Amino acid sequence: MKRFSGWTLASPATLLVVVFLVLPVVATIITTFGTAGGPLAPYLGFFGSGFRRTVLWRTVQVSFIVTAIAVIIGFITAFVISRSPGWLKSILIIAAVFPLLTGVVVRSFAWLIILGKNGILNSVLLSAGLIGEPLTMLYTQGAVIVAMVYLFVPLMILTLVGVLEGIPQDLIQASASLGAKPSATFTQVILPLAVPGLIVGAVLVFTGSFTSYATPQLLGGEQVMMMGTLMYQQAMVTFDWVAASTIAAVMVVITIAIVLAMTRIARRLNPMAV
């Protein structure tokens, strides 16, 4: 009876997800199999193009780099916040999530001002005499990575703070009292218990980076094109909806594969994590 009532309560939300999320994605993928050249022709064309393979590899590479950096920065920051006193913890959480109150486009434009040839960073370096001429930092892969890390680290922090706060302090003290070094306490106590938050945060950051459009478009341009930018170009510039749907299908499959891989890693690190 309890199981039935649970499904009853969840059915409206489930129906909305199926109608407005699952069905449009399925319909988009189905359109790629109805071409004249055969059901796999769009995918053979996609992977047969060196340019598109390069864009796909660049997107995966950037997404993994952003995720790795966000995990490191987010974990350290969340650990400090979780061990801070109550009043300081509130201030630190507000400071961490404050960037989320600003739109993605606005934050990306801010990096244009910071990284431009006449931007803040070049002006500071020139004034300090560290460089003789302005550096070219915009429209590079590094600029896209830095901006995306700035965008997604708050999500990682928010995900990890609650998990790290839930780790009993008694476990850490017991580990120390039994002679474990701080490094051993971290790897054998804190890290395994933080795996659920790490996996959830990593999935959020990776999927956000992998599907991002505004930041790569503004800071990468044509030189650092990524899958989101390429899909927009195919749909809205060349009006090739089959190619755009193919790109979307490839992105969905890769995202699902990465999520499943991360879940498998979580089970290995902590069987009770998922």
C-alpha cells in the first residue's frame, strides 16, 4: 500500500517529465533515422567528418578538465565551509552561491572584460612590467575552461557542503585516536563517505560543461567551437535540422554513458554510495 501511494504521489511529476523531456528527446532522435541515405547515414556522416570529430573531442576534453578542476576546488572549499563556525559558514555559503544570482551570459561577458587585450588582467600585467605586450587570452580553450570553472564551481560546493556536514565528527576523531594519519583519515573515512556528493556534483558539472552554449560562443568563438555551438550553427544558421538532431543524439548518448561510468566508479569506491 505504501509503495502504491508513493507511485501515486510521484505520477504527476513523472508524467510531466515524460511529456516535456523524454518524448521531445525521443522524437528528436527518431528524426535522425528517417533519412534517404539509410538509418545510420547521419551518424556515419558525423563521425566521418574530421572537423566534427575534432569538435566532439574538444568538447569532451574541456568538460573533463572543467569537472576535474571543479571537483578539486569545490571539495576543498566545501570542506572548509563544513568545518567553519555557524556564523562564518553562512557567510561563506552566501559568498559561494552569490555568482549564481547572475545570468550565465552576464558572467561570460565579465570574462570578456577581464581577459581582453585591453582588459583588466592584461592591464595589471603590463602595469607590473611582467609582459611587454598584451597577451591573447580570448578565443582560446583556456579562456573557455576558466570561465566554465567559474560558472560551475558553486554547484559543486553546494552539492558537497551538505554531504561533508553529514559526516560525523566522531568518525574522524576515532580514526585519529586509532593512530591514522590525516592523509589516511581523508582517503579511508572522509573521501568514501563524500562519494555520493562528488558523483552528483561531477555529473552536474560535466553535463553543464558538455552542453554549454553561451560561454563557448562568447569566449571561444569559431576558433574553439564546441558541440553546443555546432548544434546551434546547424539548426539556426544552415537550417540542417537532421544534422542538429544527430549532434543532439550523440550528446545524449555520451552524457548517459558518462553518468553510468561515474555511477560505476561510485560503487567501486563506496558500495553504499548509490
